[in-house]
Amino acid sequence: MELLEILITAGTLLVFLVGLVVGLVRARRRGRPPLDDQTLDAVRAREPDVGGHPGAGLDAAGLDAADAGVIAPDATRPPDVAEADAAAPEIARPGVVEPEAPPLLSPRERFQLRLGRARGSLGGNIASIFRRGLTEEAWEDLEESLIAADVGVEATMELVEGLRDRARAEGVRTGDQALALLKEVLRLELSVADRSLHRRPSGPSVWLVTGVNGTGKTTSIGKLAARSRAAGETVVLAAADTFRAAASEQLQLWGERSGARVVRQASGADPAAVAFDGWQAAKADGADLLMVDTAGRLQNKRALMDELSKVKRVLERDAGPCDEVLLVLDATTGQNGLAQAKAFTEAVAVTGVVLTKLDGTAKGGIVIAIQRQLGLPVKLVGLGEDVEDLADFDPDAFVDALFSQVAQDVVIDDAEAEDFDQQRSGAPPKGA
């Protein structure tokens, strides 16, 4: 009897709970506002096709039949409110700042920026020297710094002696005055040369490009071709380096990249014949410029230097005097570069220097040595791997780059100068 009563009571409770749940569900459905036809069509249009019909997965209330209890966030909003929300401008999130595009650098600014290593070495050493005053020891240290920077012994002695004479004559007493005078002397040293790349008023101009292996000769030719093509000129490249493996293929790649025509022959061909063919092609095409890439050779190999002289003679027999004979030098080779320049000048009368890898050396004084000792102007400098990193040499920008961090530092009292020198040597400054 007691078991029967328990079963009846449990059944009653179960029926009550089921009824309660059903009532709640019906009350929720009755409280949901019906969707009009326009909103229902918009909701169906946003749903993916199910069974080939847009909105086929929706029930009559515009809900997903698989999840009728979930209401889309905007499904119950009137059309005018939804349209107003869509048209409202997007509000920027606080604290989020869009990055600005980096400013474009002028050629002069780019030139100075890429001379970082040369500036940091030569300019920094001279800054330290001038902080100590114009003593005899300071002048000796200046000589050592210039020689270490590849200015050359003879050129350094002449340069410092002339600087000291002017300093005495003009009553120079302070470090900043001496620095200003040094900058003026260097600008004068570098500004007297003609750094233009010569061209003919009509017909193809002819540039013969020389140098030892590994200086970046063929790459410099390719960059020059790209620059000339960008200026709207027609360029022909003659691959007269017929001995180095893949030399003509490298020049061909540069020709394809820049849009220049490349004249080449089989490996081992006579380089003078290739140069002559290049001239004929340039004339036939009405080109603006012919550049002849010659084989790299050591300056102490007499037979190879004689062969280079032959290439120039054969080319000039029909084309006339070369407008430029450019020597490509690696700035990191230091004083060996001077020996190369002397030998090539004797063989083919070099007219100007292309100084590559200047951004990769702390010895920027090679520029001064080349012009002072050999009378050869540095016309172009390589400051990186990009095409635009082969830049016209700017003497004023070069001097400013060397000393750009010096002028603000020379007026320092003795205690600060001593601390600075200790920091350079790795020792802690006083009071540390």
C-alpha cells in the first residue's frame, strides 16, 4: 500500500514538471515578435544554400531549424534600425595608432645614412682628438687616425701640415675651430675634380669598365644600365669578359633586368672582338650608351694588362676615344686599391673611379687618397646591394657624413672628455 502511494506521488510530480516546462516554452514563443516579410527575406539571403534553396534551413519564424532556440542578433530588429547601423561610421578604437609610412629620403640623406661605418670610425676618432685641445700630441694623433683610415702616409703628412699652417695663420685655438677648418680643407681637396660622367652630343657614348676580380665590376655595370634605362636611355652591354666562368651569363641577367641589350660570344672568344661587336650593335640600334665589361685581371700581370690595352685600342679604332674609362675599386682593400689604380691608369688611362662597398668599411679615407695621390675623381660609390645604392659621389655630403656626430661633441670640459675616453676603452667613467 505504501509503495502504491509513493508511485502515485512521483507520477503527479513528473506531470507537473512537464507541464511547467511546456508552459514556459509556449510563453517564450508568444513573447517573440513576428518577423515581417522584408526582414525574413533579408535573413534568408544571408544564410548559405541548403538543398539548393537560399534560406531552406530556416523555419517559419526565420530561425535555423537545427537550432530554433538561438535568435540571430539582428533578426528581430526593424529594417530601418539595421540600415542605420550599417550606415554609421566605424568608430576608431581608443589607443590604436595607425603606423605612418616612413618618409622618403633624398639622395643626399640616403648617401649620408649609408656611410654609417665610415662616419663612426674616422669622425669619432677625430672628435676624441679635438676634445683634448690643439697640442702637439693631438696633431700626431690626427695623423695616425688619417693613416689608419687609408688616407695614405704621404697624403696625410701633406694634409696635416697644411692644416697646421692654416690654423696658426688664422689663430685657431679651440677644438671646434680646428674641426671646422679640417672640414673646409677636405671639401676643398675633394671639390676640384670633374665628377660628371661624360657623354657624346650625338651617337652612342662609350664607357669601358675595368677592375680586378671581386670588386663588383659587372654588378656596377648592371646598376648603371638600370639607372640609364630608368632615365629613358637605350643601352647596349658588351660582355667582353670571356674568361671568367658565367661572366656573360651574369651580364645577361642584368640586361634582362634592366631592359638593356647584351652582346656576347662564346666562352674564350677574343674580348676585343666582343667590344667591337658591341659598338656595331650600339650604332645599329641608335643606342645612347655602350658599356663594355672587361675581364678582371691583377694589376701585376703584364700580359693581361696588355690585353686590356688591346681591347681599348680596337674599340677606339672605330668608335673614337672612350668617353669614360671607369675603374671599379673595392673600398675595403685599402692601400692596395691605390696600387691597382696606378697600374690600370698606365694601361688604359682611367678617367674616374667607381668605389664599391664604401658602406662596409670603416676606412673612408681611401676617397681622399685616390684623388690626392692619383688625381682620379671618385665618380660613383656603392653603398649597398640595391640598384639605387650606386650613387653619384657628393663631396659635401661625404664630409658632412664623416663628421655629422662630431660638431655637437667637441665643446666638452676635460672631465667629460676623460670619461668619454674611458668608456671607449671599456673602463667605467669616474664616479661609476
